[in-house]
Amino acid sequence: MILPALVCSCWHFYELAPQEKSRLRTLAIINETAVMTSYIARLSYTVAVNVKDPETKLASVLVLGASIACTTGLQGASAIVEI
């Protein structure tokens, strides 16, 4: 399910690129980037749950944590920009 959603997100970035800079465009870019980092979190979670190799599992858990932190930060930034 990530791949079709990724295509939609990439298309949304393509649509946003030619638009003039504005608060709404900034919000859209921040939110879409948060969506992309959540895709990374979902993918790394899948790897962490299904892989038996401890080193690969550790790496995917670290990526999961980093991507969740990025998503959280981006959503916080979105809330600040929206005010």
C-alpha cells in the first residue's frame, strides 16, 4: 500500500513545485513531507517485525525511531505555521 501512496505524494510535490510561495504551499509541503516520513516508518516497522537477522532488525528499529521523530517534528512545525 505504500507504493501507490508514494506515487500520489510525489505527484502532489510535482503539483506544488510551480506554485507561488505562500503559507498554504508551505503547509502542504510540510504535511506531505510528514506523510513521506510516515511511509518510511511503516516500511521499517515491516522490516523489523519480519526479519530474523539481529543487525538488520536493529537498523530498521533505529530508522523507525528516527522517522517517527521526523514525522512528529514536521507535524509540530505544521501546527506552528498554521497558527
